[in-house]
Amino acid sequence: MRIGTRGSALALAQAGHVADLIGGAQLITTAELRGNSDSADAPAVAAGEERAGLASPGTALPPHDKARWVRDLELALLEGSIDLAVHSAKDLPTELPDGLALLGAPPREPAEDVLCGVSRLEDLAPGARVGTGSLRRAAQLLAFRDDLEIVAMAGNVDTRLAKLRDGVDELDAIALALAGLARLQRIGDAGALLDSRRFVPAPGQGALALEGRCDDSAIRDAAQRVSEPETLAALRAERALARALGASCHTPIGAHARVDGAAMHLRAWVGLPDGSTWCADELTGDSADHEALAQALAARLNAVGAGELLRAAEAMSLDRA
């Protein structure tokens, strides 16, 4: 089996984990497939949450395009150059190309965000500078602490941690996904764990998405063998909610599902990029019917203005791009 992945340290660690679970798989990077630069420091965006947008008044996050790496891997799948693509699930668009499907998801790492550099969010002084490349993280931090200054960041996990350590941009802390630190065996760099009830993670955060061709039953079977049903159900629910809300890569949105036996708990957060206005809600339903649960929660959110917030967030982000 040929498994496609980006060439960054985190992507290779994730794909290598899947290869070990399946056994006997070969890793192929996007650089090998397309001859592209696959530098982990190349500008990158988590499709559906981290494209250019307002971080704080007068400050914009940089325009990124991690979606490009997803497209390269999807093209390789359609061309038959690889058999399975491994993505950070939060990077995978909610709408997939014809002929491709989400085939599985191994057990999930913790979905929470963390601050590196401080042990508690409350320890940051007024005006503290916090680095992030995520529109959602910036919006949620500003919603909780409007006195913070958000500093746009790009680069891989090691690059960002080095900037914090070396005092680049006079950063007091940086915000990252706990899962990335765990997969890179850098969990010791995690500081303040951000409560997922307030700082709702991005749809799919902490999970790996296994994407393949719809008509390849052998690969589908292999993906399903290494998948965890609860993780896959939660991932499908989070993606369904983002799709039902009409979220885009220019809108700050969080969605996190947790399966508890036959029940699924789904929580969502939608806000403006500057954190000035937001709404959140949660709902419990049947874990076997994630689509109905997502639609019901989206309807509740839209009833209190989530749709208007998303449209305003889109306009703010595009104006700053």
C-alpha cells in the first residue's frame, strides 16, 4: 500500500503511525509526487479554520494555503499514484472530490489547544503578545482576553517553539494544538491547557483522516481495520456541523463531538475574528445519527445569529487578506 503525506515532521509522524498500524505500507510525500517544495515552513492553512483574517484591531493573520497540500494528495489519489492519504482531519475540506471518501480515522489524540510559555492563561499580563497562525484560536483568545495582542505566526511546530524560546517578536506565549505536540513527542512544551468548553477546538482537531478512492474496497477495508468507530463518528459529526453552518476557511468556528455509548455530545463555537461577538451551544443526540444531530445544532445556532456572524466574519477576513 502507498500512503501519501506531506513532508513535514508532523505529517510524517502521523502517516508513519498509520503505516505502522496497517503494516507493510510505503510513505510517499507530496514533494515526491509533484516536485513541489514541501517545506514544513512553507505558508500553511488549516482549511476550514485558519486562512487570513483579523486577529486584533489592525492586525491580520497571514494568507496561508495548506489546502494546496490536500489538493495535491487528492489528485494523486485520483490519478492512482497513491492508495491512501493521511491528513490532519482539521485540514480536510468538508466537501470531497467526486470519487474520494473519508474511509477511516484512528484513535484520536487530545483535541484541546494549549498555550506554550505560561502555565495558566490568567498568568499573561495585560497586553501580552500571543502568537498563533489560527484565526479561530485568535478569535477565542480575544473573546476571553481582549487585552491580549495577537501576533501572526507561520511555520511548523519546532519553528514556532524556537521563536518563543529565542524571543522573536517579543512573544509571551504561543497557541498550538496539544495533539501536534503529542505526536512529535514534545508534550513537555505544553503549558496552559485551554478548556475545550470555552476554547472549542477546530472540527477534526486531534484526529487523523484517512482518505481514499470510493471504489477501492481493499483500501477501504484496511482503513476500517485501523479506525476507531467513536473517533470516526465524532469526526463525521464535526464535519457535518461545519458543513451545515456553511463555514468556510475565512470563518472562526469550533466543533467538538464526544461519544458516550449510544449518546453523542456535540459542542460548537462561532465568532467574529476579533472576538468581539460570538455564540456557542451544545446538544446531545444519538451517536448513530450524527447528521441529524449536526443539523439540529446548526439550526439552534442559526436561530441566535450564527449565520450572520459567519457572513460578517467572512467579510472581515477577506477585507484583511
